[in-house]
Amino acid sequence: MHDKTTDSHLPQAESDVRHTYLPAGTGSKIWMSGDEYQILLDAKSSGNTMTLLDALVPPAGGPPLHAHADVDELFLVLDGELDIMVDNAVYQVKAGGRVFVKRNVPHAFINRTDRPVRMLIFYTPAGVEEFFLAAGRPAINGVAPPVASAERTVREIEMGLHFHVSKAAQPN
């Protein structure tokens, strides 16, 4: 019998993944768009099937309107309230609320409250974590993410083009 608290099954090839155990507190943390994202599940650990991020979105945080050409996305708000914009709709999503976004559909989110919001973001298939790692910067534990700047946003948009993430035009 394996000790479930210390055993991690990460096979040689991604296609061989049948299960993966990842201990609490593990996974890279990245600052991007004024938010903090922790990679909870990546392509290697999921056999390339999904990516899971834990997002901490401070007041006024959230990315600009954008679209992913190669992944579908599911937002699950855990704590707080977040405005999620998809196409021309705006949803005020409270804890437990979910929004699914098909690939190539313009979307964004923003925290209009005075409290941080926590949510999980699921992507399928996996791989979008490579964009976060390339465009963001490593988070410092215990330090709040810096407010998004125009310079950082331009860099994130430029990096996004290499990872099938495009800035979407603002709706009329």
C-alpha cells in the first residue's frame, strides 16, 4: 500500500498518466494582470487533458477582454463576487456560481468589490499554464500582487499571441 500523503505518481510519458497526487501547497504561483494565479494541475500531471488554476483577484483586478483560440474555460467562484463578461453579457458571479466559455469567445473578469475574490479556473485541453509562466512573473509568498500596469499589460498581450491568446475588441 502506498502512503497517500507522500506518494506522487508522475509517469514518464504524459499519455501514460492514469492518476496524479499533488500535495497541498504545491504548484507555481504567478502574478499577472494584477492577480495571483497558482497552477494546481498542469499538462504533465493531467496527461495533457486539463489545467487548473487557483486565482486570487484583488479589488479592481482581472485581465482585459481576450479570447483563447485553443482552450475552453470554466470559472468557479469560491469566495466573493466577480463580474464576468462573455460576449456582450455581464454576469455578477457569487460564490458557487460558474461560467463556461468556449474557445474563441471574448471574455474578461473584474473584481468590482472591496474584497479579494478566489476562484478556480479549469482549462481543457491542458497547456495554457505555459502562457501564465511566460507572461507573468513569479509571485512572492505573503505579498499582494502588484496592480496591473499599462507596460505589463502590453507585455502580457504580446506574450499571449505566442500562446493562442488574443486581445479581443471591445463590444460596441
